[in-house]
Amino acid sequence: MTATMKASYLMKQGELSVREVAIPTLAEDEVLVRVAAVGVCGSDVHYYQHGKIGPYVVNHPLILGHELSGTIEAVGSAVDPSRVGKRVAVEPQRPCRVCSECKAGRYNLCPDIEFYATPPIDGAFAEFVKIQSDFAFDLPDNVSFEAAALIEPLSVCIWAAQRAEIREGSRVLIAGAGPIGVIMAQVASAFGASEVIITDITEDRRKFALEHGATKALDPRTDDVESLGVDAFVDASGVAQAVYSGIKAVGPAGHALLVGLGTEDMSLPVSHIQNNEIWVTGVFRYANTWPTGIELVASGKVNLDVLVTHTFGLDDVESALNAGKLPGSMKAIVHPGR
């Protein structure tokens, strides 16, 4: 193995550069992963286009990408050497493990968490990454590297489904039939939902969602959404009107989960929330979801491969970040070794 690797850096807003840099040095509890596949997330696109997300500002060169899979190439001194050669899906974060949130099992809310591709932590548009060994999860042979990379967005949906208490017989409404919305539809179905309704203004996306998890697809511009009376609503759009209508669609004691990133402030139907005791909450990443995600994919209950519409090499990360503009685009994957 050489001492250097190629990595794609976001130099500043709108500017990328492939550089030759040192391969990460391992701590005793870490593994070195040769990256096989990296999904392009909306947050990667946002950093590329705007140079920041909220308080997180790209003020020095940053490697984007946090949805990844690969093969363990080397291990730290405290890691079983038999892990070398294992195909893995990577949970791209490092919590402190000692704060009150970590000890309560909510390590996604750790105030000192280090998360891939969130300034100043580098991500996975690179040939190699390092991660603590227990955050690199072994893959069954029937799970592709592409699907394994997408266990990260799948985890967001699993976390949302758990918090929304989706169970056998639940009626679920999802706003937005992009990648998260379609994955959410599959997760709701896998959790036992009897009806999975998805809304989107684009006909092609509504059709795709119906083929992959949704039982009904509505156009929110013309169809009645607010009178549905569902048990759970998940917003995967970030659109203020979709959030408002979705909450109105929730019946008594139901749940509304906000996953999509929209504006900082929105108007909510407060009387409806209060009079029906609706639980409204956000979703911030996930905790302890990778084993469930791997099982859902390996068992065929969730199909992530079907979401992959475009693939790129490390020299074409800019094209990958712009792939969402292409007709029929759903999910772009970067293969750093290509």
C-alpha cells in the first residue's frame, strides 16, 4: 500500500479539486477502509453550492461525502486483525461516548460529535477513510456496496419510523418522493404500515414511489391531503406548505416527524396540534440503526439499489453533485477507486 491517496476537496463555494494527500493514520481502535461507494447527499450539494449549512461553514478545504461503504484494508493495534478484508458499511460519526446524551443512548445528540463532511471533519470522497471499528459494520454477501452506502439515508428513515411509532396497521403520510421519501415509504411498509401515502408535485416521482413502497401517491396541488387522518406524518420535502398540510393530516395522538431541511421558521397549525395532542418533533441523524438497516436490505424488505441512477469516479465529483438536475435522477454514487 502506498502512503498517499487521492481525495476530492471542496476548496470553497463552487470549487473542487482532486489532491494527493496522506492516507489517514489509525488510532488503536480504528480501521482503515478502502472506499468502494459514496452516495451524494443533499447536504453535500448544499455545501458545494453555498459553502455552509447553518452554523457549519466551509472555511478551509473539506472532503465531502458521508454515505459510504468499502473494504477494511488495515486495523489499529486494538482491533482483531481478522477484520482485514471484510466488506463494511460505515456509520460516519464519532460520538464522545461519555456525555449524558451518549450515555442515554442518544449519541446522535452528543454535543462533541464528529460527523463526516461536516466542517471541520473530512468525509469520504477519497480512496481511504478511517473510522472506529465498531462503526464499521460487516455486510452479508448479497448486499451491494452501493446499497451499503445508502444504509446511511436508510438509517435516517429507520430513526424517523421508530420515533413516529410506525407499527403494524399504521397509516402513514410522507411529503416528498425524492430518495428519502421513497426510502421512508419502504421502511414504513417494512415496519408493518397498512397504508403508505406519498405526496409530490412531480408525476414521475409519484409513479416511482408507487413502484417502490407507497400504496397511494397524491399531487398536493390538486388532491386533499389535510383530511387524511393518518397515524404518522413524515416530511421529506422541507416545504413549508407540505409541513403545514401534513400536520393537519395527522389524527388524534399521532406523530409528525420533520426530516426535510427547509426554512428556519415555519407556521404550524397550533390549534390542531394542541387539540389533538399531536407529537411534533425533528429528526437529527440516527443512533443504533445500522444493524436494522443491514437486515432490512439483506432480507429484501428494502431495495436501495433501485435508487441508484447515476455513477461517477473521483475525478467527476462535480458532475455527481450536479446530477440531481438530470432527468430521472434519484441517487448519484461516487466510486473513488474508479
